[in-house]
Amino acid sequence: MELQDLQESVNIKMIQSGEKERLKDLLRERLAECGWEDEMRALCRGFMRNKVTNSVKLDDLINEITPKGKETVPDNVKAELLQRIRSFIAYAV
């Protein structure tokens, strides 16, 4: 089985079992607990304030904030999610 096929199979099983939604909920909860959401809101507000024009395009905001958002997710949150995914794969596949 190719890697892409395996990834697709795991994704389908995660969706069917509801694990994907549980992981999303866990991620939201952990990011809120550590203040990450507040940091992202502040970055968005700062980006909008620094724009010369009053019209900020959503794509521009996303392109600016997304890399910073990914970089600042705490390592312990990443590790917890990775462990949950590994556990799911060990039992589901």
C-alpha cells in the first residue's frame, strides 16, 4: 500500500469513527487554554491596523497569519495530538 493510500485510509477511518472531530475539539481546547487563540487575534488586529487602506482582503490576512500560527502552536499540544493519532492508528489500522 502506498503512503498516500494509507493516509487516505486512516483519514476515512478517523472521519467514520468520529476521532477526527474529537481531535479538532481537543486542539481547539488546548489552544484556548494556552492563550494561542488570543495571540492570533492580536496578530490579526495588528495586521489590520498596519494596513494603509481600509479594505483588508481575507486571503492577505490568512497568508500573513497562517505561518505564524503554525510556528507558535506549543510543542506539548503538537505532541499530545501526535500521540492520540498514533494510538488511533495502532488500534484502527
